[in-house]
Amino acid sequence: MLRKICSIGNSYGISIPKEMLEKLHLTAGAQVVVEIDEKSNKIIIEPKIYESPSEAIDKEFAIQVNDFIERYKPALKVLAKK
């Protein structure tokens, strides 16, 4: 499949067809590992494999979610009963 390299700020990128991302269960924002295979002169893009589920969670986001839950715990309990 032929793709064109485009300028993205001070970097460059390519678009990846939706069908390819779906086959790998990837969505926008997913992390990938990009490497160069110098022997074959190829760029390799692979999904990031996490060793534990907690490694995949953004620490700052987790803190924000916990703060939200603590702040609105009474309202969340009422909503959970409905």
C-alpha cells in the first residue's frame, strides 16, 4: 500500500488506514513502538505491549479520576442507586 509522508509540526508522519488499525485493535491515542531495521532498511511500527494493566494507565489521568470520585462520591452513590 502506497502512503505519502506528510509534515506534522517539526516532525513527519504517515496516515494508517482504519482497516489496519482495526485488525490490530488500535485507536487514536494508542501507543506504538517505532524502530528501524537497518539490515532490511525498513521502518517497523508495532503496538506497545504493556507488562501489566496498570502500566497502560496514564498516571496523571488516574490521579484526576480519583480526585473526581472523591469530590463527587455522595452524588455518585445516589446515581448508582437509580
